[in-house]
Amino acid sequence: MAKQKPKSRAAARTAAQKKSSRKIAGRKIAGVSSARKPVSAKHRKAERPGVTTAKRTRPKQRIAISHHRDEDFKPDGLRAYAVYRDLGIAEASRGLARAHVIRLVGPCNPAEVSKLHFHDVEFQMVYVLKGWVKTYMEGQGETLMKQGSAWTQPPRIKHLIMDYSDDVELLEVILPADFKTVELATG
């Protein structure tokens, strides 16, 4: 016996909702549907300004595994008062992102570290693994970040490190992997 088609979109959605069910935590839940009303490309753009509907192609990524080894901390990063342990994300993501563990070398020398600057990035996030760090961020002011604290820094936000503990370790994730840092003159 052939099924009849519903006469309207609303009727089609209602029929789909009645027929559909999903299993959630091993239970069958009736009347749950993932059916969505079709949205034209014109309306999709209006709902999400700045987002294009064209699919962006990204390079194929690979798995990156990094195990802790003290000898992997190198003084080859952005700052002379820090050593960096690269987690292999930049290479694995083909430049999409960078992630590293940073150890700031103590004791803190404010004349060296307290330089106002910004990074030309799309995303930056920092998580304190050990110790503490006192930062200044434009619009936020001074903030003491302790073990377990995390923060994001919006693109091009002016910031600096004011002080840190001798044992501080930070996890930093940045997009893209390669970016420009601009130090600002203070006067």
C-alpha cells in the first residue's frame, strides 16, 4: 500500500515527529525529531551575520601525541624568559593551531616581562597548570591567575605579564599557529 504525502510542510513535520523516536540513555523516546524547517541561503546569512555559506576547505589534519619529557622544554619561543614544550599541534593541524606548555623562568624580572603587546591571532587561550601569574589585559585590568585558572585573550587585545611564581607552567592554545606579535611603546 502506497503512503500518501502530507499536503503542507507543517503537516509533514507533524507526521515526521509522530513517526520518529530516538534512544537516549538506552530508552526509546517517542515524538523527538531532528526534522528542521528548510531555511533559504538568504535567511541563513541574515541569521548569522558575517558567516558565509561557502564550505571552507582545510588541510587534512593528523594525530599528534606528546608525552611529558623535561628535555623537550626549549628556549626557542617568543620570549627569552620562557622555555616552551611544543605539543606538535601546529604540524599536525598544518598551521591551523599551536599549543605549547610554557615555563616562565624565575625569578620574574618586571623590566623584561612587563612589555605591553598584542598578538595578531584569531583565538588565544591560556590555562595555568602550576603556580601563578599576574597579568594585565586592556579592559580587564590586573588579574591574578592561579593553578586551575583559564582565560581567553580576544584578538589584538593589549596585555602584559606583571609577575609570576618561580614554578609557573602555562598551557597556551593559539589560532593560527603562526602569528605576528607587536610590542607597543609605553611612555
